[in-house]
Amino acid sequence: METKVLRIEGMSCQHCKKAVTDALQRVAGVQAVEVDLSSGTATVRYDPAQATEAAMREAVEEAGYAVVSG
């Protein structure tokens, strides 16, 4: 397992937090997601053999948010 911290723009409320969490959890290989609104980050624990950063970035962007670093 690996851990990746993604910096995400556009999150401002609990709905945003849930949307990003749900989007990341749907990526194959993602085991755990913790979104922190105050820092604008999502910490993702995943299996690198299944999940890629590109897939995580795409999931967040499809949910309507922007990944600015990760």
C-alpha cells in the first residue's frame, strides 16, 4: 500500500468533502480516503498495482473539483 496526498481546489463544505471522498473511493485499488477541508487535501491509501494518480485525478475532476498538486 502507498499513501498519496492530493491538493484539491474548490472544496468548501461537507457536500464537497463527501463528493470527493465518494469519487476517490470508486477508483479501483483505493483502500481509504481522508478529506480535510481546512487544508484542501485528500489523503488516499491505495494499491499502486491497481490505482494510479491519473485515475485519482480524473475521478476528482469528474466530481467537479481541481487537483492542483499530488
